[in-house]
Amino acid sequence: MKIVYKYILINFLKKFVPSFIIIYFIFVLQTFWLYFDELAGKGLGTITIFKFLLYISPYVVLNAIPLAILLGGIMSFGSLGEKSEFTAMKSMGISLKNMMNALMPSIVILAIGIFIFANTALPYGNYKFSNLRRNIKKKMPSVAITEGVFNDFKPAGINIHVQKKYGPNNNKLKKIIIHQKVNGIPDKVIIAKNGLFRSDPDNQLIQLILYNGAFYEDMTRQQKKASDRKKYPALKTAFKKHIINIDISSLNKVDMDETSISSAYHMLDVIDLKKEIDTLKNKSRNEKQVFTQEILRRNHVHETTSDQINLDDYKDVYQILNDSILISPQQLTAIYSRALQKAEGLKQFVKRKSDYLKNQTVRTNKYIHTFSEKFTYPVMVIIMFLVGIPLGAIIKKGGFGISIVLGVIIFVMYYILSMLGKNAAEEGAIPPYLGAWFATALLLPLGLFLTFKAHQDSEFIQINNWIETVKKLGKKLIKTVKK
């Protein structure tokens, strides 16, 4: 029996290891392509790019291992069924349950390792990755510009707003607004239809070249007399081309290994996440109490008042004001205007505070979701094992073809469900704990059902018949197209 179990384990590892290596490199290339614009043509050294790829590896590994287990299980047990080895083992009294038990210790050890990896290597990788991206942006201003928002360039004392970046290196800009500061105060506004970034060979200076725009400069500070300030409040000057030189010598001294960001939710382990969640909950609770007290104060309501106001003792306020001979129409209008102003101010205050509390809730939900997600990784490893092994025993196909198709479909379904759960949890539509376990909870019944069907020697969906049906439909479609 031990020889058979050893054979099953070796056969599984022969499928799992190559699958993991292939999936890992595919995911690394996909992630590298995602950040390609931040790396290409920026003069980064090979070591920096290697570090960039190294720091994203923990995230890639955590996504690659479950898929590799799924594919390894389908291919290894599909191969056993295709070669009739599965039937031979059954004739020896070795059931599918016994075969899965032979692999279960290795899967449990892998699941424990995945949790430790997710709790240590993943936060560290995210920590180094986020700081490296930040340092690259500090060193390369064109990377630091985000479309649609004002970007602060402290060395040059300017804020730049760009509607769109384009071109081979994203160095061409469209619809630019620049606020130029003097002693920290915005003094000049520059608007241009388009422009571009251009650096010198020594990389000590960057030129921001603007085309077809105008200056709007505040002249009041330059006028000593109040009358002159009224006569010449501002100056507008149009231009076809204007160059702004930005000294980046200090930016080139940026240490790529410098780390200053360390408290984001994806950079903490479970212990630190639990502490941060408790802190955020207490802070949110206190903020709500302060908000409630402020609303009561602005409405002149005191929580400590024990006397209950009897509304029947008061006449309609409007009738009182109209009946009063002491209040003139002008005074009445002023009272109404003041009341409207107060109501509008209270409305704006409530809106600002509500938005702030909503952002705090979203932030807390992210921490809670990340905390719960760390425990889903080992469970997902076991679920993919429960799905892959029985599915391979059912379909009895050991090649890459059908195995990859089924594996990718199941993994994509898991990924979509994970994203749905994450987004719903962060927005507060569902509890954040449930959002983290959403995909896992839906795939677990599938794994248990497939295991049951495989024990019953059922074909579940009669996959072979479906394959033949698809082939026939394909042939008919080709004939129809040819005609």
C-alpha cells in the first residue's frame, strides 16, 4: 500500500510542480505588463526591475498555488483514469477516499505553509513594493502625474492638473492647468492645450514644454496702492510655446530602498491588523458620538434635559410671528433668511461628516476583509484539492487540454466571486467577514459534491458526451461557414 500511495503522491507532484511554474511565470508577466508604463523608458536599472518583480512574487504565489493544485489534481487523477490505473487500484481495494487520504497530509502542510506565507511574506512584499513604486514616482515625475487630479511638484513649487497622458512613454500631455506658487501661495495660473515632458542627458533637469496657452497672474501683491490694485488686479498673457524648467537633481538622489509607508492594510500581519481594526472601530465610535453631540448642540437640544417639551403648549411659529405687532416685515424676512442659512449650514455639515464617516467605514472594512482573507488562503488550497482530484477521476483525461479548460473556468469563477465579495464588503453591502469568505463558501459545496459523485463512480455531467457534442457542432458550423 505504501508503494501505491507513494506512486500517487509522486504522480501528483509531477503534475503540480510544472503547473505551478508555468502559472507563476504567466502571472508574473501579466503583472509586469500591468505596470509596464511605470518601468519602460524610465532609466531604471536591472536590479530595480528585478526587485520590482521580486516584491510582487508573494501575491503571485498565493494566486498560483490554488490553481496549480486544481490543475495538478485534474491531470494526475485524470491520467490514472485514462491509463486504467485508477481501476486497477480500486480492484486492490484502494478507494478514491484512500487515494485522497494519501495526499491529504501534504495538502494540509501546504495549506499551513500558505497561511504563514500570507501572514509574513505577503505583507513584507506589499510593504517593499509600495515603497519602491513611491520612490520610482519621486524619481520620475512623468510617472507621478495622475490624470484628472492636481499633482504637487514640491521642488518646482507647482501643482499640475492633466486631463490625459499619451505617447510612447506617457510624456505627452493634454489640457494642462498649472498653479505656480510663490512662498507657498498660488500666484500664477497657466493653462495650455497640450505639452510634453523632456529630460536632459544628464538627468538633472526636466523641461515641461507647453503649447497654445496663457498666463493668468495675480498683480495685486505687486501694487502698493489700493487704487492700483483695483485698476490692475490681474495680468493675462497668451503664448504659443512656453518652457518650465524643473530641477530634479534632488529627486535623482532618491534611495530606491527607502521605506516610509508602513501602515496600509495590505502591509500588516493578522496581529497588527487586529490591533488596527480595534483602533479604527473605537475611533469611528467616538466620531459618531461627537457628531451626534454637535447636531444636538446646533439644534439647541441638550441630552441632559429631563423636562419633556409639550408641543401642544406652543402655537404655530408662523402665526405667532404674523400676529406680533412688534416684528416688522423686514425683520420677519431677516429671520427667515437667517433660519434658511442655518439650515443650509447644518445640511452641509451633516453631508461632510457623513462622507467622512462613510470613508472611515470603507477603510475599516478593508482592514477587516484583509484580516479574514488571510485565513481563506489555506482553506482555498483544500477546496481546490477537493474539486481537482474528484474532477480528474470523473473525466479520466490526463492531458493539458480539457484539464486547463476546466481549471481556468473554475479559477476564473473563483476570482470573479472573490472580487464581487471584496467590493460588496468594502462598500458595506455585506459584512466584510462574509465578503472575504464569499467565494470560498460557494466553491466548498462544489468540492464536496464532486467528491461524493466520484466516490459513487458517477460521471456527474457526462463530460465525454459533452465533448463529442461540441465536436459535432463545431464540424457542422465549419461546413455551414464553408457553404
